[in-house]
Amino acid sequence: MVPEPLLDTFVLCRSKEYLTGIQLEDGPVDDRSKLFEMEPGVLYFICYKSIKALVESGKIDLL
């Protein structure tokens, strides 16, 4: 089993597909100013808790 980063740690990752509606910060889900999109194959440095579910579902790879 691969160890999981702490939730507040920033991680380097890459999306496998185009993803929209990723919430970057805690707060109301309907606050569109805090939503983020990810392009496939592009590297991102992002807080792990924002993408944890997407990593678990296999849509994002941690590097």
C-alpha cells in the first residue's frame, strides 16, 4: 500500500482527463470563484484535500 499524503499537504499531480468543478478551498460549493479546471496531461501543484476523491477514483495521478 502506498502512503497517503496529509490532507493539507501540497502535491504534484497530473489529470488523466479534463476535469471541472474542483473546489480549491473550504466553503460553499456554489461559490464558483473557487472552482478549478484541470487539463489532461498538465502538471499541477495543489492541496491534496482538494483532489483526494479524484485520486482515489483514478482520475488524477500523484507524481
